[in-house]
Amino acid sequence: MSSRRQQSRQSGASRITDDQIADLVSKLQQLIPEIRSRRSNKSSASKVLQETCNYIRNLHQEVDDLSHRLSGLLQSTDADSAQATIIRSLLM
Amino acid sequence: MSSLSQNPKKTLLFSAMKNPNTLKKKLASRFLKAMKKLKYKMSPSPPASIAEKKRRHRAVRAAAYASMASAVGPRRAWSRALLRKMKGRKRARRNPGNMNTRFGLNHLCDIVPGGEAMDSCSLLNETAHYIKCLVAQVQIMREILHSSSSSSTIL
């Protein structure tokens, strides 16, 4: 605890402690499905960060793919009924 | 509800632990509005050329990210960076001293919008929120696809 206080008195570069980083990394770990399925606490910080990058890249790819399909479907899409179904599913 | 609006810091904290459904509803309504707009802009006939198909694809994808960024608003650094990019403004200042390489975050700061201007702590926070919003956006787009394909109109 005292080391944290000491570090905060120094200039900006060391204001962020390793504890804080480890904390945030473990929080990220919970969000990523790959790591959640394995036993947690086994993954190192670098592994979690790597998986995070891959996960976000995959999500970007999915958005791209879905928007491709949606654009093809755009003519026949009835936005009102789609909206109704979505809101109904969210309220359930 | 009124106490939340009076204390801005509390509002920030609550929005961080937001009920995922409110976020999803907001995202959904904005995205559907954007899709409606796109639909009216386009010609009613199916796209003739490949270039036209590409243009529509890019328009839908841009609408997805735009509705994400505007639904979250200026509350998050990544949404601010996305909004700035859409409006064509300059990027925010880069991270001076560049502490990101210290923790091996150099790939992450390239992926998360606005990442290069953040310190390591904020970058990890922003990443978590960004992932949540991306997941919600993907779910919404899938639901739209399923609902319109199940109630399929045969052209």
C-alpha cells in the first residue's frame, strides 16, 4: 500500500501501478469468452491482451460480415417490424 | 432518477455498470433509424453493379459504427474518437511518453478507437466498454437479419 502512495508522488510515468493494471486485466478476462471457458487465473497478462486483440478483431470482422448481409437484404427489410421484434425480445 | 442527473460523477459510475438492456435498446433504435434512412436513400431496384453493392455494404457498416458511437455519446473516449473521425476532425493528441509499450498494449491501442491518446489504465477500461458495445451491436444486427429472413418477403 505504501509503495502505491510513493509511486503516485513521482512524475506521471509511474503513476499507474502494476496492481491496477493486473486488476483491469482480470476484469477484461471475464469479458472474453475464450478465456472464460478455460480455468481463469492461469492466463498471463500478455495472453489476455493477445486474446483481447483477437476477440476485437473477430468482432470487427463479424460486423463487416453482418453489414454485408444486411446490405443485400436492405430492399426487403421492413424496419418497423424488425424494430418491433427486437424491442419485444428485449422486454421479455 | 433525478438524483442521478444532479450528481454527474455518480451518473458516470452508474452508466459504467449500466443494465445491458438499456444500452441494447438505445443501440437498436439508432441503428434501425439509420437503416431506414439508408433504405430511402437507395434506389428501389436491386443493386446492379458490384461497385453499388460495395457502396451499400460500406454504408451499412458505417451506420453500424456511427450508431454505436452516437448511442454512447461523449461519455467514453472511444466513442468520442469515433465521432471525431466521422466528423472529419483531427485526432486527439497522441499519448506523450507512450507508456503503452510498457505493458505490451501496443496492439490494443491500434485497435481500440482513440487508443493511441490514452494511458494504459484508461485503455483497458475503454477496451472493456468497447467490447461490450461491439457484442451488443453484433447481437442486434443478427436479430435484424433473423427477423427479416423469418418473415421473408419474396421479391
